[in-house]
Amino acid sequence: MAESAVDAMKKAHEVLAAYDFKVIDLERGYARRTLKVDLDRNEISEHPVSQKMIDLWTGGKGFDLWLMFQEIDKNTKWDDPNNPICFSPGPLGGTTSFPGSGKTIVTSISPLTKSIMDCNVGGYFGPYLKFSGYDALVIIGKAKDDVVVVIDAQTEKITIEKAPKEHIDSHLLSEELTEMYADNELDKRNISVVSSGKGAEHTYMGVLNFSFYDWRRQLPRMKQAGRGGIGTVFRNKRLKAVVVRNRDITPAWRVAENKVQKLVQPEKIPHCDCTAEIEQICAKYNNNPEYVIEMMQDVQDRYRCIPPETLDVINLKTRTPKAYLYHIATFYKTFSLEEKGEQTIQVCMGTACHVKGSAKILDEFERELNVKTGQTTKDKKFSLEAVACLGACSLAPVVKIGDEVLGGVQVKDVKKIIKNAQGK
């Protein structure tokens, strides 16, 4: 197989420094450590965050200023090696309940004003840095050649790599590095790239571009940190990019993350090695998002449930939002996230059936099958459901097994109905 352009770029990288780290859990919004990268010495180091630092500076702009003051003196100019670029999200970084929690504050001595200048940017970089276990990133020094800094929370390794072949311009560079460091299409959502274009080499007002992967368009898009010309400082340091690869938490939207998951999540969600077969089902409908319900119906018929892999594959193939697919999977009674029995017994609880004793019929099915409504027998033969209406009121009380509708059912008939169904 011919070597791709991105593979050739990756092969040309030379690792100048490597640092192993451990992803740690946050405590009240803090990892209590910062990351420092020295491009002069090719050194990577961690530094503690004290309680005093938290109390006085909080995070974001405060942390940036505190960290800057550790590096500069009264004579430091914007293009001096000891002029740092500091990145810091706040303690609520990545907390989706709060607007603006995706922001990152970037601070440096400005080429435009010759004074300390900060700017802020949205996107994923700040949260991904926080999820990697760092409250801030400080970059000092100047590289001898164009380099990228890679913070990979999946491999728990940080590297400084010589990067001679990638483009300088951000719209191309972010695509190349996203492709280079992601394992697959879903993993691209875990990549955020900070870069500055070729224009920053020729002006004092260069901006920083922060990428985030748009899964609908299947390419990285960018947000800008524009005040103060910090992109010019970035390129002056011979930085091509800073890449953060988030922990392997894609798909980003999971059943367990839903606020009402306790009400709808099954006790056990089955997993299966069925990705290829689900892809074939999607292809049957030409990956058309208008047919996601039909796709899910085919999956339900095949596996007697909607395995979680289904939402991932249909999401990827049709670009339908995961939350919407989950809504479909939990709204329609025909779908189930938990594996159903070979046959489903439905007891109608509509008005006509209820007044003729359907509640007692349901109770008898629970006793005979030794399950509660909504559960499946241990041998996976039957699932028991109570439904609002089966549309056969004249036959009340009504029970449906598979495609067969039984009318005029009495409590005494339940055992015989189960026995007949077992013989099928």
C-alpha cells in the first residue's frame, strides 16, 4: 500500500523529548499541577499548584499571570525566550452545566502593546488539557527547528517532536495533525490543535487558532484567540502546533451521562461485536439520515435489542446526533436497550381492557414468568410489557404475543397461553 502524505509527515518526526505522566482525577475542579515545556532545553516538567495559589488566583487569567511572573523580569521583551505563553482553563473547565466553561485564557507579553496581554477562546482545548490532569500549560524558550508539542492522555505521554513536513497554515495543519494522532474517525473528536498561520511570521497581530473536530462536516473547525498578537509569539518560538489528545471517552455522549439515566437505563446493556453488520444495515438505506428509525428497527429485529454500538455506527454513518438516536431508542416501545426475549408478551392496559381486569392478567403473567413488567425471563424466552393500547378494544381484555393478538383473555388462560407459546 502506498504511503499516505500524513504517514510520510509522521515518519519524518524526530522526538526531541518525551515525558511519561499519569492522568489524575480532578478534585473540586483542580488537578493541582501545571505542565511546563522548555523549548530551549527540550525539557518537560510538572509543577505543583498550592492551596495559596488557588485561593489567590483561582484559575484562568489568574493562573496565567502567576505563572508568567515566575518566568519574566522587568527587561523581558515579547521575542525573548523567557517570554512564556500560558494556557489555563478555569476550575469549571469542561463542566457542561455552566456556559463558557470551555474557555481557555492565553497570556503572554504582546508584540503589539509590549505589555502583558490575555485573550480567551472557546472550544475543546481547555477542557481536554484539564481532563489530562493539568490546570495550566506554560511554554518557554525557542526551538531550533519547527516543532509540535503533543499531550496524549490516552498513551499518557508528552512529547516535543521536530515536524519538518507539515504545512504552516492552520487550516491545513489542523487537518494533518488530527488525522495523524487520531486512531479512527471517532477518535478525531478527542483531538484539539493550537496553531498559528504563516501570516503570524510577518505581522505583530498573529492569532492563535484552536481546532475542534466537526463530526458532521468530518473536518476540524477553528476558534481564535486574537488579542495581543500571541500567535506571533507562538511562531517566534518555532512552534508549529500544540496537540492535545483527550482520554478515550468517545463517543462523547453516553447513556450513563444522561441526567435521567436512572429512570430509563437498563440494568445491563449488552455489547456485541456487530459493527460490520450494523454498517451493512446503514448501507442498505444509503446512510440516509431520514431512515434512522428503519435502520434501528432492522437492528432490533436482528439482535432483539439496540446494542450501544448501534448508536455509534449510525451516528458516524448518517451524522445524526447521538442524543437524537438515544431519544428514538428510548421513546418507541418497539426498541429496547436491553436484550428482549425471543417472544414479547404485551398486556393491554387501555381503558376497555383495564375495566375488564387486564391488571389482574398482568399480575398473573408476572407470577407465572417470575418477572416484573418490563423485564425478561432468565432463559431469554419471554419479555413482559404493559402497553397503553393495542387497538383492539372490542376484544378486551387483549394480550399480544409476537404478532398474534388474543382477545377475551381471562386470568385462568395465562398458564395455557405461556405453554402454547413455549411450544412454538
